[in-house]
Amino acid sequence: MEATDVPIPVPRRVPALATERRFAQRLRERLEEERLWDGRYRPQPVPGGRLALPVLEEKLSQLRLPPEMPCELLRIQDPVPSRAARRRPPAQRLRDELRRLLGAGWCEELERDVPHAWQRHGDLVLLSEDSFKAAPWERLGSALWETVASALGARRVARRGRVMPDGMRTPSVTLLLGRHGWVEHVDNGIRYAFDVTKCMFSPGNITEKLRVASLPCSGEVVVDLYAGIGYFTLPFLVHAGAAFVHACEWNSHAVEALHRSLVLNGVRDRCHIHGGDSRQLQLRDVADRVNLGLIPSSEEGWPVACRLLKKDTGGVLHIHHNVETPPAPSAVLRAERGSPEAASPGGEAQHPREDGGEEALGARLRPEWQRWAEATATRIRGLLAELHARPWRTRVLHVEAVKSYAPHVHHLVLDLECRPVLPLQQGVGTSGAPAPMGGCDTG
């Protein structure tokens, strides 16, 4: 939810009673007693040394000009929101405005139907799919969405639906107010441009984006196999210092969004976008690092990732996967560095450390996660050995818990170092015992 005390759009003209300043306090008290005072706006000076006091538009029919106080009904041009209106929590401001809009029609059913939270992207507010579903809202037409926009300081309003099962996670979003869905969202100093009606923006992977931004990628060539709108492509370029990124994406709307974002962030010349199915990618032997950011599983991309790694030096794979974990009485990870910003929703924290730290890897991981990491490392080692007809060595550098899903499913990222075994190294480090620096050597 956005911050309070922010500028909010206001109607161009609101009704007000203008009176001499000596009568202003008495008139205000009278309006407040009769519940005609519009506390959303400040009194405003008008010609003739008078003060205009805002009154509620919907109650003009009840307004009776007091004979003992000379006053005139007029309209204030560009009214200024009151201090109280600016400081109200947005959710409360929204309810107050809707209550005024509906008047006697306000009821408990409608109260429950008003959202408490929403996503904000620039001047567009994106509501949850279960917002404003009661029948009375439909009769309000555009007045409802104009009120929502005004209350939340937006100019456009959209509502989410269910994600379409088209393999591209296309959102079902309805634009309720406004002419287009293109927005700009700033996250960790990176500007993301996308159309909310065509592409999703997932705030849930913020910890992984921060982690990627801190990885030591200076001078490296990175391949992002499932780039989307640039969730990880942009952190690799803007913050991690990658020399070049090959971004693969088959959703044409996401490709357009990524192109715009690359230009916005001034990194377009360091990225090539490969449109289409990444499984058909013709690149090979180019990458120091490959990101496989697809869930619930990126397994179909593993052979492609192995072909992409530099055959003479290898590199690092970042493998995303959803892993099922049975409930445990004390399933809590120890934070490696104690930073709250990298904690997962369950309070479990892991941090970007490619050196593996001082502890043994198994001491930090749930058994199911460790088994998945080791099995994946073994599978990747086999793919690389088959591809290059020589032995390869894999080492688990880190397992990151990004977020959890109910019941007991965790989105994990495995950082896996993959290196060709030189002739003098063959037969060394093949026991599967923990490698130096805490990594798990499976080669």
C-alpha cells in the first residue's frame, strides 16, 4: 500500500458558501452541525475579502442559506485538499469517499467488498480480483472508478483477474479507468516499463532481485533464459555489473516491455533480446552465468543452460524450482548475515554468498532442500559430461529460499558452480563430501 500524506487529484470545481471572514467560523460550525461541511478541502479566499467554505455536493439539495449570515453559493476552482484529508490512511480515505458517493445506500455488504490493499504502479492502481464484486457497484458506472482514483491519488484504475493458463502467465486484467495499461514501476533503483493488461509484475521475488543485484558479475556474459519483463536481466545489468546479457523470452508483450526498460535504464547496448522459445536457442559456449528463473520447474531448460556455459571454463547456474517440504516443528533457517531485507515470508533468511561461507552447507538447509540441490547437481554434471564427452565438476554454492506457497511448497534458487575437470584433476574431489568453503562438491 502506498504512503499516506501524498498529493491527491481533486475535482476542478467544488461547491462552497462564500461569506465575510467575520462570519466564517459561525458558518462552519453551522455546516458541521447539519453535516453539510466538506472536510476534504480547505476554505479558500475569494474576491471581496470573503472566505469560501466547501460543502458536500451530494447534499446541496438540503442546503438552506442562513438569513443572519450573508453568503453566496459558488464553486471553488481547483480546491486544495485539507491537511486531515492528506493524512488519512489511503484505505480509510477510500471508504470515506465511497460512503459519501453512496449516501443512504452504504451497507455492511459493500464495506466488506472494499479492498484494504492494492498494487500501485505510477498513476495506476491495480485492484485485487475480489474487489467491488457486489451488484450495487455496477449501477454506479464510471463514477465508482473516478471516486476510487481520486481517493487513492491515481488517474487510472485496473482490476486483476486470474492468470491465463497459456504458458506465458498472461494476466487477465481489466482497465476500469484510463486509456492504456502502460506503467512504469521503480524497484531498487531500476525502472520497469510494462503494460499491466499484458504482463505481470511480481513483487514477491524482491529478495531474489536484490540478491542478483549484489552478485559479483563484473565482466561476465550472462544468459537469462526466461527473461520476462526483465526481473533479473535488469539487476544483472544495472547493479551486478554484467558486461553483456542475452535475454530470452517468448512472450511478445514481455519482449516489448523489456526493450522499453532497457532503454529507460540506459543499458540497451549491453543486451540482446532473443525472441521465441529458449529451447530452440542457437547460442552455445558463451556464458559465464545462466539464470533459469522459471517455476514450478526450469528443468526443460537445463540442457540448454549446459550448452550455453563456456566449455573451457564453465560458470554458474542459478536454477529456480518449487520444492515440497513436509511440515517440521522447528523448520527455521539461520540468517547468515542477519539482514531482515532478505528474509523470506516464513522468516527464513539466506543471503548471496558464492563463497559458501564458513559453515557446512547441510547445517543451513532443510533435508529436502539439500537432497534436491544435490540431485540437481548430479543431473547437471551428467548432462555436461555427456555434452562435452569429458568429466565435469559441480559444486553447490548456495540455496536461496525466495518465498513459500501453501501447503509446504518453497520457491528455491540453487547457485551451482560447474567446471570442466582438467586432466590433472580427474579422480580428485569425487567423493561427494563437502568441498572447501562450505560448498557441496558433487563432481
